[in-house]
Amino acid sequence: MSLRIEPFTNEYALYLRDESRSTGEAAYIAFPSDEEAIREALSFARANGLPVTTQGGRTGLAAGAVPHGGLLLNLSRMDRISGPERSGGTVLLRVQPGVLLVNVRKYIEGMRAEYGPLFFPPDPTETTASIGGMTACNASGARTYSYGATRKHVEGLRIVLADSRTVTLRRGAQKASGRKLDLHCDDGSRIALQLPSYRMPSVKNASGYYIEDGMDAVDLFTGSDGTLGVVTEALLKLTSLPEQIWEVGCLLDTEEKALGLVCALRENCRLASLEYFDRGALQVLRDRKRWDASLRGIADVPEHTASLIFAEIHAGSREEAFGELRKLSACLKSCGGDPDATWFGWNAADIRRFQAFRHAVPESVNMLIDERRRKEPGITKLGTDMSVEDKDLRAVFAMYREGLAELGLQSAIWGHIGNNHVHVNILPSSMDEYRRAKELYARWAQRVTDMGGAVSAEHGVGKLKAGFLEIMYGPQAIGEMRALKRSLDPAGMLNPGNLFPPEG
Ligand SMILES: Cc1cc2nc3c(=O)[nH]c(=O)nc-3n(C[C@H](O)[C@H](O)[C@H](O)COP(=O)(O)OP(=O)(O)OC[C@H]3O[C@@H](n4cnc5c(N)ncnc54)[C@H](O)[C@@H]3O)c2cc1C
């Protein structure tokens, strides 16, 4: 069936934005429901000289799916899952890119009787993220602390390139030799790729192309912000769900104690995740809870709480889980925390409540930004996504606190502190504050780079952080990334503006 490519009208205005709260423009929109339709859409774009922006769930925070003209390729109708298949001892699912994470989870739950308890560990908090978007961003989330980001759970990919050729990748089958990768397309043709020469930092990182000597081609397309091809299928590797999952929330009265606890827990406990919320984030949630009935089920946090640390324990038995809990309690005491000021959850309903809490904080902040945008439409979300090495945790917090205090800006900080990766959300109320906040953010990007950190640890670079990517890797590396993209997409048609400004 031929694909309908419609001129863009206001009816589709929703599709011009993502969760970064920035808005774009488009000339056409198409909703392909299979790979052939994507190839057709790309050939239409080539014939008409149009840029193409690919969209999944539009939950991205870096404006990667926000179009700057041309054709909007929305993959929400590519929503089928097939499998499971077994490969050795591994259970795999073949998933189209528009499938939402929430539906992958439901599907896996439905397999339980036959395959036992399994899960797909990447958890970007927002379950309406799509598998295509998660793959393009190499999304992570809380459990990445112990299970790794999306890349680690992708066993294979199908890609449509800008010229409509397809590539089928299976982990281990197409590998680079040093920094040269000979990409085999499904029609038998080959594309010689020269990979950039930079070295990635040894921190959690989703900034620019994943590059290393002898790398797997799956890893190049994963986390490429949709700039090298359109993901039309991902082969996901499932993991056994541990028998015991326990959640602990530690309420602390100073941030210093919280940082001490993080260091102690990292050293002494085996945790699946280690998450953080500061006073500012808890206050935004508290303010919203006063009038938003949908948040009624979310726990109240006492006003004197300065920091809330969530630790998740995954264990094979109750005894093992108790052992970790005892160690956690000892760490808490040694850091001056109060073991009585803790939340505890161990059954499915508790875990859902903890997850709902973790989701409610960023949602409340995003809604606050929407409110501010009604007065000042130029304001967008200004949330950092930077990571540093363990040794720099305190230094990076000191840097954030100093900068915020100096400019007197409201903020909310939360995130994946186990990986020294928190989101500092600056909440400007005027364009003047917004401009100052952006300058501060750029200064932080430079200092994090100087510490050997990454400017994006999980959200991807998209359009909003292209400047920071150049700060992190420098102009030569950007030139090499551009050259790599040109080998696969000579006209720069796919997701122009993501990672680096479009050529010309
Ligand atoms: C409340 C909230 C909390 C969040 N927390 C986290 C978190 O903890 N960790 C985290 O990693 N992220 C988090 N995110 C961000 C977001 O959920 C992730 O970035 C997610 O991976 C985006 O998926 P998506 O389907 O919405 O992608 P989109 O926003 O639609 O697109 C993101 C990028 O992927 C590209 N893309 C989409 N589909 C394809 C495809 N099939 N082929 C090629 N390129 C494609 C787009 O062009 C774009 O560049 C959060 C978002 C929200 C709203």
C-alpha cells in the first residue's frame, strides 16, 4: 500500500514538540506502518530535497525529534512485537521502533507463564518512550547503574539508510578493524566508513557517536541520535528478573550527608540503582501536589528533608536481600542518617509507588516550565545531563551549588547519582534569567569536560546540546563525526541539526 505523505497542517501541531518544550516546524508528515513505507518516505524526501526528522514517543529532552522544516516521519504506527525467540540461553524480542516501553513490559509479562520472570532493564522513567527513540538516544535511567544503558540490551538492529538501502545487524557479525568499518548492506553493497579518532571518556556517556577500536556496528547506530539511519527493528535481549526487588528511600537533612551516603553505598553495597532528589525538586513536587489530584497517591516528604536517596536492591533470595539491607543501614548510620527516616518497599505495589514518585518529580518540573512558557514562550527546559568520575562527585556538586547561588536561580536537582550523573534543572522565570542560566550551563559543560566527564550521559545531544558536544570533543572530532555521517547520508537529510549544526 502506498504511504500517505500529507502536507503539514495545524491538526498535527502536537508533533512539532517533544518533552524539551521546544517547538519546530514541518512541511509534510507521514506515519509509515512498515519498513517499505519508510523507504518510500525517504525517496520522496530525496526527490524533493527535504530534510527528514524521525520521531518515536517524543519524550526526548534534547529536541532531537523536533523538526526544523521538511518531512516529519512519525513511527508510532510501527508498533508490533514478534517473538520471543531463544538464542543459546538468551530470550530475544523483535520489536518495531514505535513500540512504547510500557507495551514491551506488558508483552514480557504475558510471556511469564512460559518463559519465567524476565525484564528489559533500561528504564528511562518515562514509559511512553519508544524503542526506536531509546535506541537512538541509548537511553538509560535508574537501573543503568548496574545493568547498563540500552546499548547493552540490543542484540541486533535493522536500519534504513538515507538512500533507502537496508542494513541488518546482529551483534558480533559486523565489526570494525581499528577505526575502519566496512558496512555490509542487505543488497550486497558495502560502505567503507572511517570512524572518528577521539577517545570516549570513562564515564556514563551518550554524547555523540559511540566510537572505539574494533567496535560493533550495532553500537555505532545505537546512540547516534537518528543521524545515520532510521531504526526499523530492534532485537532486544531480555534479562532474568531477580527474585527479590527491594526499594529503600533514605531521607536526609543535609546534602553533605547524602553525598557521603552515596560514596559509602557504592563502596559497600551491591545495588541495582542509586537515585537522588534534592530539596528544590521535592519542593516543586510538594507545590504541585497541593492542587493536582492526579498526584494524590504520591508520598509526602517532610519539609525539613534536604535530600532523598533511593536505593534498589536486586537479590536472588530474601537472605541475600536482608544482607544488603543491613549493609545499607550501617552506611546510613555511619553518614549521620537516621535509619528510622526511611521508606521501604518490597512488593510489586510498593515498587510501583516508588516508580510513580520518581516519575512525578520530572513531570512536575516539566509542567512548571510549561506554566512559565505561557508568560515567556522563549523559555525551554534547561536540564543538565552531565556525568563525571566517582572521585569528582563532590566537586561537581560544589560547582552546581556555587553557580546557582551566584546567579540566584531556582533549581531542582535529581537523577542517577550512583553514576555521578544528576539533572540540574534550572527554572528561570524571565528571559533574562534564561539567558544567564544558559551561560552558566555552558560554563558547567566546559568544567565537566575539564574533569574528563560527558556533556550528555543519557538524553543524547539532540539539537539543544550540539554546542556542548563541540566543547566536549573539539572541532576536529566534530569534523570527523560530520565526515562519518556524510558517508552514510551525503545530503545530510536525516535529523539535520542533531549532534552538530547542519552543513551550510
Ligand atoms: C519525565 C521524563 C523522564 C525521563 N527520564 C529519563 C531517564 O531517566 N533516562 C533517559 O535516558 N531518558 C529519560 N527521559 C528522556 C526520554 O524518555 C528518552 O530520551 C527516550 O529515549 C526518548 O524516546 P522517544 O521514543 O520519546 O524518542 P523521541 O523523543 O521521539 O526521539 C528521540 C531521538 O530519537 C530519534 N529517533 C526516534 N525514533 C527513531 C528511530 N526509529 N530511528 C532513528 N532515530 C529515532 C529522534 O529523531 C530523536 O533524535 C525522560 C523523559 C521524561 C519526559
